[in-house]
Amino acid sequence: MLVLLPPSEGKASSGRGAPLKLETLSLPGLTAAREAVLGELVELCAGDEDKAREVLGLSEGLRGEVAKNAGLRTAGARPAGEIYTGVLYDALDLSSLDTAAKRRAAGSLLVFSGLWGAVRVTDRIPSYRCSMGVKLPGLGALGAHWRTPMAAALPEAAGDGLVLDLRSSAYAAAWKPKGEVAGRTATVRVLHAQIVNGVEKRSVVSHFNKATKGRIVRALLTTGAAPKDPAGLVEALRDLGYTVEAEAPGRAGKPWSLDVVVTEIH
């Protein structure tokens, strides 16, 4: 099983580890594309600070992120699973998993990134600020920049098993599963159901959506559930107590769509 995750906007500090070594990151087919983004981002942030903030979409209060990016090549690196924070990662709580679950996380979780393309949670990276929606002056839109190298690297990473796609739309644009891989891919949407004037109303709540996805991944890792395909995932989630409505694709080469329906927000 390969689980595709979005990164978090907020990140922990880099710490005092050894600096980044691009050649040690997973998915070596992305190395050249990573170097291109890293090089331009560092150069941009080492220059005109106001221009860098504008390109990166940073407010005045986030001015310090520019200096952080300028020092990416020498900053300490930590496992990506420790760098990414935020609602989904708080719910996933990688650090508290037992040894077996951590091993499963290392082999199955892939975090998408505007800067790195995609990394394993064990890959050592520095803290940074660069979303997939950024358009760099030289390389252009990062979503487009990543499509070609991703198209070559990701099918191999997916292997022959289930692909659970929990990415947000901006990160999903960098790689869309196609053909046979798409047929064993499942996307998940979390819906909050409540009764209003006797009628059930359903809505997507961003914060809760992320937290529930984090809890779903944690439950799969801790129980050792290993569904082989989307139909198996539906069964596994129901066994874990989730209410799941599944929509199989109307034709081959399309992913499954799963709705996880919840009645309580926490």
C-alpha cells in the first residue's frame, strides 16, 4: 500500500542534524528536478526579500521564512515525519507508533512537496516554506514542473498494490495516476453528516477532514491492515468502524472515490 499525503504548511524547526544531501532522498529519479527547485528557491530568498515574499505568497509576519529558505543548503536536516506538523500529522502522531507501525509508515507513506516533489517520512530534510502553488520566476509553476519527473518515478513507487490518495487538489495536480495504477487508486473525502430540520445535511470541514485522514492512516498502520485494492480498503475501513460509501469508477483507468461519513467533529 502506498499512501499519498499532502505536506503541512507549518513545519518544525530544522534542528541541528547534518545538512541536506539530495542524493540520499527516496525516489532518486526526482533528484535533478529537486536540485532545480532548490537552487532557484535559495537564490530567490538570498536576494530581494520583498520579491521573495511576493513569489512565495508570504505575509509580513512570515518574513523569517525567506531567510530560512536562503539557508536550506546548510540547515540541519531531520526526518520528514518530524518536520511536517499540523492537523493531519498531529492526528497521525508518527512518534508514538510502535516499532512495527513505524516500519509500515516508512514503507508506505509518501509526502508530496513543492520543493522536494515527494519524500518518505524517513527522508532527512530541512524545514522550508514553498507550496506546490508557487510559481518561480525561472521554473514557472511548480505543479507543472513536477509532472514529467513524477510520471516516471511514481508508478514504480506505487508497485502493484493499493494507492490511497489523501492529497489536496494542489498537490494532486503534480501527479495523476493513470491506466492500471489509477484502477487501484482510491481518493478519500471526509463528510460531516448532521440532521437539520429533520433532513440530513453533509459538508466538508477542512480542519476535521485533515484530522480524520490522519486518524485513518494511523489506524491502518497500527492494525497492520494491508488492503490490496480499493474494494479491500473499503472493507478494512468498515472493519475499523468507519462509515464508508464507495463509488467504483465507471470505466477502466479511473480511481475509486470513497466518502467517509462521520457524525461527530473532534
